Amino acid sequence: ALAAALGGPLAAQTAQPFGALAGGIDHFQAGRYDDALAAFRGIALSTPDDPQKPAATFWLAKTQLAVGRIDDAAAGLSHYLATWPKAADRAEAVYLQGRILHQQEDFEAALQVFPAFLEEYPSSPFSANAWFWSAESLYGLGRLEEALAAAESQPDSKRARDRLLTAVVDIAVEDRRRASTLQFDPVVV
């Protein structure tokens, strides 16, 4: 599911890919991640003045995330953002950092990244997702009321609100089930 979400309208942000970079993006979008990794790695390891190196480094990290190599993706995105702070895919890279932190269950850190992302990129195509993952991070910390408030604070947050409400109902049902199994009849002697 994450791999599918990563392939959306994102390719348009990378400026004019050509050659191996364009081929790597095609491989990525077709789900041929091994081929995409090879293409992006070749460019990322190329000479420092290769104009496609920033984009290839970004796409390499994104592909690593798609195949579940989360720690490699995190390191790659950190390198990308530190080396090319004004690169074309910066907004998506910051958003993906938050997603990685959430996947690593570092919800506190994710709650630092997503609000900063929303402040810097309020009209990003990833804004609604950032709101959703902020609410999910609050939920992950057990801060249910804050999570519901965060989900309800955005007009486009139906997905987050519905998921969090379902989770709250599930928790209430589980609490009732536990309470009923803990009750017992007194033993008469």
C-alpha cells in the first residue's frame, strides 16, 4: 500500500528526468524496484557534478522506502535534504521523513516533522496526508482526544476522522470484553 501511495503525482516534481533517471522512475512506477534501485544508485554514485544526482538520490531513498528498507531510506532522505536543501523534491522528502518516523513508531519525532511540514508547505499535495499522519501519531501515543481533535480540525480529514473513530470504538469494545472476562461470580463456601 505504501509503495502505491509513493508513486502518485510525485514524478512531476522531479525536473525533466532523462536517461537513466527517467528509466529509473519508469521502473519505480511499474513496481520494478530492483531495476529502479540499480538505476538510481548508478546516478547517485556518479560524479558530483551530475545534474541528475540530487533527483536520483531522492528517488533512491524513495525506492528504498517502497521496498521496506526504512533505515536506508531515512539516511538517504537526510543526506538529500542536507546536501540539496532547495532541491525540487524537498517538500515530498520532508513529508516522507515524517512517514518514516511514524513507521519506526517514533511518534514524538513524527509530531515534530508533520507540523513543520504543514507550516512550510500548506498547499502541498501531501498536506492532507500530513494531517492524517499527525493524528495517527497522536493516536500511536495514546492521546486519543488530541488525535480526534486533530482529525476533525481539517475539512479534508474524513479518512483520518473515520479511522480514528473506528479505533476508539474498537478500544471501547475491547475494554468491555476485558471487563466482562474479569468479572466472576463469588464462590460460596
